[in-house]
Amino acid sequence: MATIRDVAKKANVSVATVSRILNNDPTLSTSPETKQRVINAAQELSYTKKRKVLASPTCTIGILQWFSSVQEMEDQYYLLMRHGIEDCCAKNKINIIRKFKTDIDYLDALNDVDGIICIGKFSKQEIAELKKLTLNLVFLDMPVEDPDITSITLDFNQAVTSGMEYLFNLGHKKIGFLGGIETPQDNSALRDERFDIFKNFCNTHGIEYENYVGMCEFNISAGYKVMNKMIEKGDLPTAIFAASDPIAIGAMRALQDKGYKIPEDISIVGFDNIEIASYTNPPLTTLSAPVYAMGFYGVSILNTLITDGAKAVPCAIRIKLPCTLEIRNSCTSPKL
């Protein structure tokens, strides 16, 4: 089979000239004789121009988010997770249909997708409905009991232990916990695994915590309110472990509004490492959660499920990603 180089050699022109003539490049300046010579050479050699194969989508997946779009903008945790998903989809030429649980038609919209990646918290009933659509499911940030479903979560045991060891080694023996409340559609409040790990650490290391626990939603205003309630009791711990950076930032503001200095009067550790955490006053010490990677890995696994099925992934996978402690300026040793 003749190549473009064969045509160029026979017509005594460059390969680039052959390409531009055969592709009818309007910007090419050459004589009619040269153009005809190239066309004749191509015909004589039975040269067939290769067609450009346009990249086509490999599949279509649904992204189902339990947060509303407004909530997503208020908390970068799930926003970064979605960015990881979308970047992996772009790399692998995967089409996306994005829906929120608040969309009335989300099940109908996802009816024909090849797989679904679910971000956040879902009830058992919702999981059952999704399984009717497809078994190609990956859940992010939620452990799923169903043995058929793959999930990727954070290693809370490693993360909380890392943060608590840091505070304990600084000398803190009275540590509070500000945790988040999450409620799926069936209104069953989800237990925060971090609190159980926190309590176990405190009980093992002789740390006082019982009077310094507050539960709230995962946002700044909720952190501000729950910290104010603790301040009003008149008895504060020497350090606070917050289940998210927004909660920690709200708590910092509440303390500072009441005249407390951070970290001189009270130390604070957050969780997530959202961008604003490094710009608070003082910059927030926090556990860095690899949520972008969680989204990226989730799509990689889902794509394998769709492409190769049970041959490649014969059983569900449970993945826990480690978190790293970002030490900044919101913690110090307690006053004697």
C-alpha cells in the first residue's frame, strides 16, 4: 500500500506539500502544475488518504451528588471530589450526565447510563433503586454494606489517630470534638465514625472530653453556633478536634469574637484541608483528605467495571485512602 512519502517522492515534492494539496489547504501557494503532478502521482500509486478517526466517547456515566449545587459551592470537599471525577472522565473520553438527589427526575435521567458514581450519603432505599438501574456502581465517601457495591472512603482511624496524637504529644489532656451531622433521605442520622475513634483515643490516653462535644452541620455558620454554645457553658477544653475545616473555621471565629486567642488559649485541628484553611488567622492545622484522588480513582474503577465487567473485578472493592496532617499555626502546647 502506497504511503504519502511514496507520493511525495514520485511527484518530487515534500510530504507536507502532498498533505496540503490532498487536503485542499486554501492557504497553500503553489502552481497548478505541481498540484496536478501530486494528484496524478496519488492516482497512479492508488494512494488512499487515511481518514482521521475522531475520538468518540468510550461510555457514559452518571454522577449523582447528594449535595445541592449551593451546598457544593459552600464546601469544597465535594467540589474537589467532583473535579477528580471530571478530570478522569476527560482523560478517558467518558461522557457525563450529572444529577443531584434534589432533582426530581434523577432516576429517569440516569436510566440509560453505563455506570453511576455516587458522591455522598445515600439511604438503603436509594441504593436499592440505583441497583435496579445498573450494577456498575461506585460510592464515594460512604461505606456501603451491600457486598455487590464498591466504595472508596477515607481512613478515619488513621486520620483521627494522627490528629489526636499530635495534640496529645503537645500536652493536651482536655480535648473537645465538634462533629458533623449527616442525614440521608430516610432521615436516619449517620453515625460519624470519627467520633467513635476520637472517644476510644481519649479513653485510652486519659483525656477529658465528655463535657466538650458538639454536633452540627458541616458548614461555617454551624461551627460558629455550636462553639458559642460551648463557650456559654464557661468551661472550655485546651484543644478542639473538628470533623471538617468549615466547622473549625466557624469555631475559630466564635472564639475570637469572645476574645480568645488561637492557639494561645485554645488549639484547633480541622479536617479536609480545603484551600481557605491555609489563609485563616492563624492558618489552620488540619488533616488533608485526598478527595480529588478519591474522585479520580472512583472513575478508574467504574470504567474497568463497565469495560471488563466481572472478569476484571470479580467482587466489590473496599478502599480506604490515608490522610496526612498539615501542621500550621492553630495549635500549641496548653498553658500550665
